[in-house]
Amino acid sequence: MVLKEKRENVLLLTLNRPEKLNALTGALLDELHQALKEAQEDPGIRALLLTGAGRAFSAGQDLGEFGEGKPDYEAHLRRYNRVVEAMAGLEKPLVVAVNGPAAGAGLSLALWGDLRLASQEATFTTAFARIGLVPDSGMSFLLPRMVGLAKAQELLLLSPRLSAQEAMALGLVHRVVPGERLMEEALALAQELSQGPTRAYALTKKLLLETYRLSLTEALALEAILQGEAGRTQDHEEGVRAFREKRTPRFSGR
Ligand code: T3D
């Protein structure tokens, strides 16, 4: 259900239920969580790329999974939440290639990417309210921070289906490319990031998440602590040396 393929220092993860538009089941979420955990622990992986197989990125929760009746979503969400924690806490850059529709929790997974590319065919919808649910998998946290409160209200209450261009105008994705070039461009980006200063990237990601809930004084203090850590990496030393020698740095991720 989740394909894993290592390409040099990049781990390519593909949500693989194309016949169900990569709708998310408990088993798929568990596989995704396991893959993220392994990637986090593997020093040979320095960037990840997540995409969907077939014509969709992901239709969100598989609405057929629970059959009839009232599902215990509160319990089920623990499986989503540990995936989201793993994505948010991933100490390596994550590129997401949105190859088609991204809906509900499928959209949430896409938004947890650090850099998000979309094909011209991709569409985006929060979908939750259409089936009488609240935003989950971190969307209530992330969406207003990405697009502002007013736009988040509109996207969550009305669930419009946005085109890739509309999503880019809102900042939900960084770049839109023709479908046939999506994977090539996303992989090139992931490969570029996999040769970058991995520790500085991890600390930057941490700062961007943490500073939302901090005062300016606390944010400045955290920047100083994390800069201290970045300043002690071999990659910082190499970056400064390369600058002085007027050459491209060769970062090792240490
Ligand atoms: O704890 C918890 O589990 C709660 C967590 C909830 C998190 C969530 O994600 S809630 C939101 C769930 N997702 C949705 O409500 C999205 C529903 N789907 C759509 O809005 C659209 O299908 C899409 C925008 C994803 C794609 O539209 P389109 O026009 O490209 O395809 P389609 O014709 O609507 O769908 C094609 C087939 O996929 C269709 O089946 P059929 O008629 O060919 O047999 C459709 O029923 C099926 N499908 C689409 N989404 C889902 C799905 N089947 C199961 N689960 C789905 N989410």
C-alpha cells in the first residue's frame, strides 16, 4: 500500500491504492508511519518524496472502511495523529508531489510536505464539512497558518474544489508543473535537498513550527539555541570554507 524506493539519498514513498484514489485506511496509515520512522532513523536518507499512484494523490479517509454505522473516529484518529507527528517531526526535508485530487486527510498529508509541487491536473479540497466532519490530521493547525484565518474559514466551511493554479495562488503549493514533468521535477528538488545541510534543515523546520506558539522573546531565545547547534555542525564549517574558497559546498549531513 505504500511503495518505498531509495534513489541515492532520497526515499520515494508512493501511496499505492490507485483503484481507490489512494484513500487512506488504518493499514495504509500504519505502513506510512513505519516508513517515516525508518527514514528518520536511516542516516543514508537525507530527503523524502511523497506522491500517489495512479490519477489521484489521495481521496482522504477511505469512506468504505468502517461499513455502516457510527465509526469510532476518536480512536481511529490516533493512527492519523502519529503519522502527522512523524511528518511534522521529520528531521529531513519532505517534498510532496500532488499528482491529482487531494481531499480531506489526503490534503492534510500533502500540506505537511515542506515543499509542495502539483501537476496541472491536481485538485484540492478540504472535504471534511461535506461529510459532516471537522478538519483533522493537523489541518486545523496548518491551514490558517498557511492561508490566513479568513481563507481557512472559506476552505473549511464551503469545501470548494481548487485547481492547482488556485492552490498555488494561496500558497498551498509552491510550483505547478505539467503532469508528465511532475516526478522529474519533484525528484530533482528532493535530490537537491538531499545534498544540503540536513541538520540545518531539520532545525529550520523545528523553528518554523515552534515559533508559532512562542512570544518574540522566546522565539529569539530558541533561534539562538538552535543556531548554536547549527554552528557546531561540520556542514556549517564546510559552508563557510566553501564560501571563502569560492566553490560549491559539499555537505555531508553532519
Ligand atoms: O478518524 C477518521 O477516520 C476520520 C478522518 C477523516 C479524514 C478524512 O479524510 S474525511 C474526508 C474523506 N474524503 C472525502 O470526503 C473525499 C470524497 N471524495 C471526493 O471528494 C472526490 O471523490 C475526489 C475529490 C477525491 C475525487 O473526485 P473525482 O471526480 O476525481 O472522482 P469521483 O468520481 O468522485 O470518485 C471516483 C471513485 O472513488 C468513486 O467510486 P465509484 O463511483 O467509481 O465506485 C468514489 O466513490 C470513490 N471515492 C472517492 N473518494 C473516496 C472514494 N471511496 C472511498 N473513500 C473515499 N474517500
